[in-house]
Amino acid sequence: MHGRSFGRALAAMALAAGLAMFATSAAAAPQALALVKTDEPIPLRCHGAVCEAEFSSFCLQFGRFSPKPGTPYQLAEGSDLAVTGTSIDGRARRLRARPLLYIESARRHTAVRISIPRADLQRLKLRQISVTVADNVTLAPLTRIDGDVAIDFGELAMVEESLRPLGSRMVDRDSERMIAARMANRLINALPPKGRVSQAQAVWRQVLNSSAAGAGPMATKMARNAYELCSFQATHTGTGDLRGCMQGQHDRLMDVLNTGYWKAVETGS
């Protein structure tokens, strides 16, 4: 099907289904999320009792509300993650994502946190776990405690089959803002909580070097501008929290991409 015709059909189907379901279930649960494809494995770094990392995400359902921080999510039926564990003796092991990993929203719809208790790593005799996100991964709000589903099968199927592939083309594969967001995300994950400027300079150079092959001039400029702004603010405002500032910059990049995605759905372009 021609791209524009596909877009119109997609928009009509998504809006019709979305409006019908919004009338009956929009208040029941937050929106399904797209988990953005990664260009490399992301290690879950341990701080205290938990090993975790942040991953970029965006909203797939405009009619439902954005999740609060800490809202639990699960992989949709047709989605999976590649999980690799490194044993104490250095051997690599493939692991199943479910039910090993815990997924929750980190900040609204723009980022999720994937984690595992450090005790589980010790139980499995692993020193580290890394997660790779492939194309078209969808996250669904976790089933409610009372047994009712947070999002029904028909609604989720529409999201996975129609809305998520469009998001992949428009957001995951964006060659400027999405790459800049990935660079910001690498720095966020490499810094400890309340990461300060003195800890970030060497890490930022590593981010630039590792991204050099895939980042064009505009993506690099966006990421550099975000880092320099946060570095200045953290140094001169007294907060010192460069990591928190970079999270805000990452989320702004994702919000712009998400807005463009929803405009495309609405107009069928």
C-alpha cells in the first residue's frame, strides 16, 4: 500500500478504535508505550540493592493518560527483549526477559526503567545483565491487582499491529532527535544518581566517541547543546545535578518526536 494511503487507513482505524475504547476504558489505565529500539546492548548498572537502566519510550495512545512515575508495565504479547547475562567467570548467557525483569515508567511516557534485584544476579551467579531492544517493542500497562485487564486484547492488538510500526518509522529511526536522545540516555545511564559535572566529563567524551559513526552533525549538535546547558546549570545554579538535567533534556527531545508522531496519525500523512 502506498505510504500516504496506508497513513490515512491507519489514522482512520486508530482514531475510530481509540474513540470507541476511550469512551469505556480510558480512565481505567494509562497508555500503552513504545519502547524505542537501542543501537547497542544497555547494561543494567547496580546501585545498592537494584540493578537498572533507563530506556527511551513514547506514547502510543493519545486518548489515555500519561503514566505516573513508577507505573508498572509488561511486554505486550508480540514483543520481547534480548537479555544477556555475563557469568562470574565471563561467559555469556541468554536469558528470558519475563518474568526476570521489572519494567516501570521513569518519568511520564518518555522513559522507562528496567531493573532486576541485585539478589537475583547473585542467585543466577551473574555479574551483569544487558538488555537490547529490537524493532516494534510495545509495553502494556500491567494487569491490575483485582484481576481485570488494564488494556483489553483487541485494543492492544490494534496498538501493536497498526500504531507501533508507524512509530518505528517516525521515532525509532529518526536520524536527528532520536540519535541525540540516545546519546543523552547513554550519559544518564552511565552517571550515578545525582551525577555531577566532575563525574560526567570523561563519560561524555566516551559517549561522543561511541556515537561518532552513527550520529550526523545535527544530532551531535543537539546532544552537545543539551550537555553544555546542563553542565552550565549544574555548575552555576548550585544544584550540581547534571544527571537530572540531562533527563529533562532527553524528555524534551522525545516529546517533540512524540508530537510529530501523533500529528501524522491524525492527518494520515
